[in-house]
Amino acid sequence: MPKERARANGAATPDISAVRLYADALQTEAMHLGNVLSAIEFLENEGTCAEERSSLTSIANRMARTICEGLDSVNFPEGET
């Protein structure tokens, strides 16, 4: 939505630095999730540490939910009013 239209509708436009910080945090979480998934894959290939794999899978699920919720547009940073 163009800034003029957003202002006319009373909607605030988010500060780009806030959006960038928000996106950086989600990217970092996604990177960590990838690392956890790599660890799970390694342990599966080794055929060991079943309990640890289960714990890592729970962690990965929580991380994926965090990323999913973060990408929901209702959770994006709001602009100043």
C-alpha cells in the first residue's frame, strides 16, 4: 500500500529498521533450526542417541512454530502512530 494511502487510511507504516531487525531475528532462528535439523540427520545416519534425537525434534518443532508465528503478518512490527 503506498504511504499516502496508508496515511489516509490511518494505518501507520513500519520503520524500515524495525522491519529489518525483525527479519534478521527470524533469519537467525531459521539458521539455528537448520543446524538442529542437521544434527538430527547426523544422529539418524549414525543410528544412535534415540533420546537425544527425540529432544532435538521437539526443539525443532518449537523453533518452526516460532518462525511460522513470526511470519504471520499480524505479528509484523507496526509503525509509529
